[in-house]
Amino acid sequence: MKRNLLWRGLLILAVALVCVALAYPPKKKINLGLDLRGGVHLVLQVHTEDALRAETDSDMARLVDQAKEQSVTGLTATRTGDAAFTISAASPDALSTVTDIAGRFLPRWQASRQNDALVFTMDAKSVNEVRNATVNQAVQTINNRIDQFGVSEPVIQPTATGHRIVVELPGVDDPERVRRLIKNTAFLEFRIVQFPKGGGGVGSREEILANYGGQLPADVEILEGDRRDQTDAVVGKSYYAVQKRRTVTGRDLRNANPSRGQFGNPIVEFTLTPTGSEAFGQLTGQNVGSGLAIVLDGRVVTAPVVKSRISDRGQIEGGFSQQQAQDLSTVLRSGALPASITYLEERTVGPALGRDSIEAGLRAGIVGTLAVLVALLGYYRLAGLNAISALLLNVLILFGGMGAFHSTLTLPGIAGVILTIGMAVDANVLVFERIREELRAGRTVRSAIDLGFDRAFTSIIDTHVTTLISALFLFQFGTGPIKGFAVTLTIGLIASIFTAVFVSRWLFDLVLSRRQVQAPLSI
Amino acid sequence: MEFLHDTHFDFMKYRRFWIIVSFILVVLGLYTIFGPHKLNLGIDFAGGTQITLGFRETPEIDRIRTLVEQAGMREAVIQRIGKPEENQVNIKTAAAQGTEEGSRERLVAALSKSYNQGKTGVDLNQTGLDGLTQALVRANPDRVAPPQAGTHYAGIAETILKDRRTNGIFKSMDRIARLPGVSPAVASALQQGAHLGDFSVLGTENVGPQIGKELRSQGFWAVLLSLLGMLCYIWFRFELRFGIGAVMASLHDVAVTLGLFTLLGFEFNLTTIAAFLTLVGYSVNDTVVIFDRMRENMRKSRRKPLIELMNDSINETLSRTIMTSGLTFLTVLSLFLLGGDVLRGFGFVMTVGIIVGTYSSIYVASPFALLWESLFGPGGKWSRKPAVAAGPARPEPTKIEPKPGELPARRRTARRRA
């Protein structure tokens, strides 16, 4: 009997120690949710159809190119949907050649004949692959960008469905900057300026149109940018006629860093990959004296004049602040987002608000717990002490479990903790009341305790398992906060069974082993 | 110390009366939730934008409302929150048609039209890091050489903004001047070139209508499935009628509490869902304890009518019910009173829920199990099974007064065993 007691005691001690190790220091091991510590929470929608369209365009172009090589001409190709295009040709022969080529080069496309046109649709599996790859690439890109932010423990995760990304940045409270940094598609292109020849841009679209006699050539488009004065302040808009062809883009960048220009103004320096340098050298070599538009997300940042052939490095001046130069380098380095995104959900909790809720919550929790402890002691005397130790151990295990699962404590999580504590108190009350009942029925202390625990056991198991089942469903089907509630509840319930049945019993047995059989029980 | 023991209240005597009372309460609750009062759905579920502003002086709600309405955002909910001296205001606007992105910019612009009028330069209560750094670099009060200026002033700007974030809106320039790293030159440059706007944005939440809809349906299914899960477990461990009774009791508690919650205008959001889940947890817990005792008593005395067994079981567990409910009540009451704005709604649900839940586990769960039995049980009104077909049939609940001198069933068996 004594030996048995010792082993059980050691087991309880071991559990307690493991939990202390798992939860200590609490500041490091228990993550506070954004609602408690402040930070930015975003849900982004990735418009995967952007990427799908790009893939469709490129496959379509490839097919036409291949056909041209086999001297099939007179094809008209049009994209008819996100993942569909049609090709029509003058002769049926041409169409069958195109079908052959498609069979060889475009395995993921299904072609069907409709009158004198071929309708191509991407198969569902490939569509899904493209969409998922887009989301994953976007996660990667955002990850790289956030890395530069120096946030500890950022969460950047794709959701299971709906092509979304959840971003959580604890401690960050400049949502504007985060939004800009993430949302920046950062698609960089270098384009040759056709008009005005010397770079610099003109004041209106009409001026450009007038230059071309009212009709833009097919390979030219108009882009706009900011007009700046000597001090780099924005004073208006400026327009450029640039070539549509993009030979060098952000994909050809090897690196980008913020730096200082000749007047100490912040600039971004970049270097190019070997293939990028080759293309860039060719582009600039052929266009010495023309303007070279540096286009970011469809806007001209700056359009300096090419003075000589440039191959592997260059710089972008755009009247940046240091912060902007830093952020632009970051997004250029991290690569372009594969698709545009919108914000579905955005929450910013200021640290002051979060701190207020923690303080108030803690105060309420302490007062409430103290009241319960006093009531337990007053009502159950020494046995109350037993319940209190079991309760404290319960909370310890709860935090140990949260540390082990790296779960996050949120406000709903605190609700879970409260429910757990309530149920743990209830488990003890169940046992005590049962013991009292047995004592009233005239049993000895020993058998009253044995029977009390035995009979309360089924109640405890049933109440806990019922709640556990509901917690599991909530975990499975709930979102963020509901999940947080379910996690703390699950850990807490398991801890509660252990403390109420095992620990509390051990404490009773320990007391019984050191006393006279006839002495009354303080309960 | 002991409050109650060996009680013999006839709880089931007035069960029809209490079922009717509960039914009326549920109907009233549902009427409040879906009727003219309407549940105050938070932006979590309704979609929309909620921003928390701190003001330098006591905010005038009416003025803010006029400004917001003039900007075309009707049905905005504007409330003072926090401690009175903190001058905080919460503005909630509905989701704009056709866009998932929020109306933060529009709100701030609308308010700035009236507040902050005629002030020039950077607004120290609004500006972000970029704006402030740039303004400082341009003024260059510390006479730093251009290459280092950016880093130097970015550091100062960060210090100033950090203080604003942690300690709230700047009410005077003095607080900025006292910050470490802010030189007198910088302070006076800010005094001249910048101003302190009348309000500052402390927090923003924006939930697009799409997400709102999803959160709504996910929350609904999670709760429904978890209730079904409980029902199945109780069915498996006890009997179907007990499962029905327990689920009915929790639905009753949710309807009544939610009705009162709506009536008092609390906001229903994701945190509140957690509160209602907790409430369901307590309610079922309470009910299961009583049912457990019923199961035990049923095994001991098979001949006793169910109704009497129920009364015995409720009486035997009464002391525990009062004790547990009382202790939990203490905790949630302190949450309600001391928990601050965020936890107040939660505390309210639990405080009311504990009372209603304790009542329902006695007066709703057991009577419902009885009702189910009399309707669908063997020989029940709507049952296809004849009375004799299934198992040891329990007689229709008829009242049998315990004969004086006869011992309650439990002790009799206990003694026999011992």
C-alpha cells in the first residue's frame, strides 16, 4: 500500500515537472493570440485566374508559334475564358495540323472541333494544379517579403479551400505598410520609350496620340507615371508611349538593394542574371539615346535615357524615401506575386487595446478563482485543500499541454480555460458530495472514500466525454477562434479527468495512510 | 458546512407547468432574436468595418454620426467604449456593396473633413512611419548629412509612433518632446511643421461580406454537429430519450440567453459564439450528472416509476448542483463585472446561462425525457410499438406517494447488498 502510494506520487510529480518544463517560461512557450497581444491579421484572396490566364496566353502563343514553324499560317487565336481558347483557320487541313501539334506539345489541353474552329480547354486536374501552385508561390513570395519585416513568429498559411492565404503578424501595428508590402504585385519590366524620344514623358495622352496622328501603332501602348519637380515632390502625371514588347522583367533580376544616388537620394540598385544581362545588353545596346522606362505594376517609375550599353547592373531612381527604397528592394528580391490579391478580412488590434483586455481578463480571472478557492475551503474544509491542489495541477497541465502543442491563447481560448476549470471543480464536487452521502449512510471513512470515487467516476467520465465529443466537432468544423476554444477545452478536459480521479484520490489515500481509522474526515 | 442534504422536493409534480413556462420563455427568446429587435450581429458575421478611434477631447457622438452619414455610410453604429477618460469611440459600418475591402479610408477622410480643419503639415496622430520620416528628412532639424538623414530620422519617427501605439493619442507636443532621442530641435520643428490631429486610429477590423457569410455558416454547422455528437454519445451511454432531453435543455438555454442578450443589445461575434459553446457545455454537464444518477437508481430499483426515480435523483444530486453552479457563478460574475469591454458580453452570457442552465437541467431535461417516453416510448401516443413489445416496460408515470416508513429505493438496495 505504501509503495503503491509512493509510485503514484512520483507519477504525479513527473507529470507536474514535465508540464512545468513545457510551459516555462510562459512568455516564450505560450503564444498569445493577436486579440490579446496586438498585431495584424489578414485573409487574402489570391486571384488564381490571373495566373491561369497567363498560362493560357503563353500556351496559346506557343501553339501558334509551333504551327508557324510548320508553315501553317492564317491562324486566329483568341482566349475565350480563364482556361480556354479557340483557334480558327482558313482550311480544314491547317486545323488538323494544329490538332497534331497540340497533341504533341500541349498535353494538358483538350481540343474539340466546332465548325471551322478548334476549341481548347485545360483539363480540370491541370487547372487545379495551376491554381494551387499559384497560391503556394504567393505564400512563398509573401513569406520572403514578411521576412524582411523582422516579425517574430509570423503565420503565413494557405487555407484548405478557396485559394486564400491567412497572414498573422503579431506585434506589427502599421497595417498600411504591411498591406503595401504584401499587395505590391511588384511586376517589374523594362520597356523602350517610343515617344517622347528623350525620355521624360509628356503632360497628356492627347499629346502622344497627336504625335502618332491619332492612331497608336499596334506594338505601342501608353503608360503613365508621376511627374516630379527638382525636389522629387510629385506635381502631376506624365505619359509615355512605350513598346509593348517586354524583353527583360523582374524574373531576370538576381538581386536588388537599397542604396544612395549621387546626391545622397535613396535609390534601388539591381543586378541581373546571366540570361537577363544578355537580353538587357541587347536591348540597351540597340537603343542608345532612347528613354528606358522602368515599369512597376504597370506604372512608369522612371524613364532615364540610355547613355550606353548596360548589361548586368543598373539602378532605379524614383524619388523614393529610404523606407520606400528598402521596401521596393524587398519586393523586387522576393519576386513578383503570380496573381493579384484582395483583402477579404483585415484586423488590426493595437497593443494598447490588447493589453487592456489582458489586464481586465486577468483581474477578473484572479478574483473569480480566489472566490472559488475560498468557497471550496469554507464548504469542504481540508478536503477543499485537496480540490484546490488538484485544480492548480489542472491549470498547470493545461498550460503544459498548450506549450507542447504550440497552441495560441486567444480570448475564446480563455473561455475554454474557464469551462475547464468549472468542470474540474465540478468533478471534485461530485466526488466530495458522494463521499458525504456514503458517510451519512454510515460507512467508514475508508469505504466512503472508495465508494465515493467509484460511483462518481461514471458521472465524471460521462460529463467529460460528452463535452470532449463536442470539442472535437468544434475543432474539426470550426474556424480560428472556435478552434482555439476547442483546443484548450480538449487539453483541459483530459487534465481534469486525471486530476479529479487520480490526483485527488491519491491525496485522500495519502491522508488516510497516516491517520487513525476512526478519526472523522474533514469534508 | 452543508447546505442541503436528504431533501425530498417533488420536482416533477409541476413539470407540466414548468414545461409551459420554458416553452413560453423559448418563444419569447426566439421572438426577440428574430423579431423587431434583431440580433446585433458583429462584423464577424455581418461583414463590414469596425474602427476604434481615440480622441483628444471628449468625442461628440452626434457630430461623428452626422459626418459618417454625410459620407454615405448609413446605419453606422457609433459607441463610446473603454473608460470615460480614454475618449474612445467605436464605429461600425456595414459592408459596402460589391467590394470585399473595407471603409477605413472613407471613414477617416469623412471625419478629417470636420476635425483637423485648417491644420497643415503632418498629423502626428495619424501619420505612418514613411510620412513622418520624410517630413523630418525634409526639415532636417538635427542638421544630419544627407546619406545618414534617412536612418537617423526613421529612428526618431519609430520612437514617436511606438509611443503613440502603446500609450494612445498624443494630447500635447510635450509628451513627444520628452521622448528619448527627440532633440529640442526636432521638437520645435514638429511644433512648427506638424500638428496634433483630433483623433487617432487605434484598431481596425474589416470583414468582407464573403468571409462573413462563411464564418456564419461554419459557426452554425460546428455548433449543430457538436450538439448532434453529444446527442449520440448520450444515446449510446444512456438512452435516446435522455439524449433528447439534454439537447432540448441546451437549446432552451441558448434560446433564452440569446433572447436576453439580444434584448440588451450586446453584440454577437466570434467570442460570443465561444461563450454560447461554453454555456452548452455547462448545461449538458449539469444534465448528464443528474441522468447518471437516474441510470444508477434505475439499475437499483427496477420497479420504481421513472418519475419517482427522477425526483430521487434530482434530490440526491441537488447539493452538488447548487455547489457547482454557485462556484461557477462566482467566476463568471467576476468576468462580467471586471472583465472589461471584450469579456463583458462573454460574462453576461455565462452569468445568465448558469442560472438558466441549472434550471433547465432540472425542469426541462427530465420532463422532456418523460414527455418523449410518453409519446414515443412503448405504448406511447405516437409510437408504433405496442406497450408490451419492448423490454421491461415502465408503467406510465402515475403518482405513487411514498408510504410512510418505507425507505427510499437506493438505501434499501444498499443495505441488502451490505
